[in-house]
Amino acid sequence: MTERLPIDPTNDDLFHACSDGMVLIHLLNHIDKDSIDMRTVNKGNNLNVYKIRENLDQAFTVAKTRIRVVGVDSQTFLDKTPYLMLGVLWQLVRLLSMKDITLGEVPEIYRLLKEGEELSDLQKLKSEEVLIRWMNFHLAKAGQDPISNLGRDLADARKCLYVLNQLDPEHCSLEALDEGDEVTRAAKMIANSKAMGVEDVIGPEDLVKGNGKVNSVFVAAMFNCKHGL
């Protein structure tokens, strides 16, 4: 896999890198360890189309048990159909980033219960809804108004700055709040997050676009690094 990385996001490298199924297989095994036995996977740099299809078929057999796969199959990846491939890859990336945001993995999540709720109510929430509650938990401690989404509400980076400061004031100051340019402010916020140990999963230009899907992966990385509950 190392020879495929890093993948250049500015061109179509992603679709070429994923077309033989190996990226899918490794993503699935990161989501659920050993979900695909690597001994059964065809390896090598010059696999013929039949061996590649076998890998893709095996990946899709497992993927269908974890994500929604409609109108997409091995041929989609062999044909390198971008929008269909992105649909599959996004679902897997979401699963990977959110897989530990559960009561089983983080029992302290119970602190996000609202008055009158039971643990069963919390377990019914989507991971993104848990993350919104988690952000609001720390924003309340910082004396800030709550958010209602992980998209536009985070685009100016201010809410993330406050949450990071609550989690790790030593490495995450509030100085960037005075920055007038949104992209520069977002860059400083991301630099704070990296200093805390958050994975490098987003760029400042991406954050300010306010895409809920993209921003949710970043917030999940913050949570997974230090939830502070």
C-alpha cells in the first residue's frame, strides 16, 4: 500500500489507486480487523483483470454488510467511475472515523444525555448527532452558544477553537479568534489541533466550505484524540 501513498487529491490518482480493490480491502480491515483474510487476497503489481476482479468481489462481499451499496459493484471500480467510487469510499471513511464513538468504546458518552433521557436514547443517535452534543457540551463549558450542525456552524473555525481550548488549553490557545481572515483562522485552528495530537484529516480551505460530511470527519478525529468527558 505504501507505494500508492500519498494520493494526490488534485487529480484523478484516487480512482486509479482504488481501482484494483486493495484500498477497499485495507479500509475494511481497519474498520473491522481481519474482516478480509489477507492470505486470500491476490497480491502483486501485475495482476490480470481476473485476479483483480476476485479482490474486488471479495471486498464488495464484505462492504455490503457494512454500508449501502446500490448500483455499484466490482465493474464500477474496474471502470473507474468517479462519482460511484466516491460514494463507496465516503461511507467507508465515515465508518472508520466514527467506529469508536460509541458507549461501548467510550462509556463517558453517558454525560451527553439530556434530562429525561436514558442510555437507550443515546444509543439510537447517529454518530454525527453524538458529535454535535459533544461539541455543545464543551461549548457550554466555554460559555458559548451551541451548534446545530457540523457544516456551516463550524465554517469560521471559532467553535472548534473554543472546544480545542477546553480539551487542551496548553496547546490550543484562543489567539486565532482575533484573526480576520477565515482561511488563516482555520489554518491556525488546525495547527492547534495537530499540536494536541489530532490526525491530519482536513485543510483550512476544506473547513471553511462548511461541508458537513468533511467537517464531521475532522470533529470525529478531535473526539478520538481527546474527548474530555
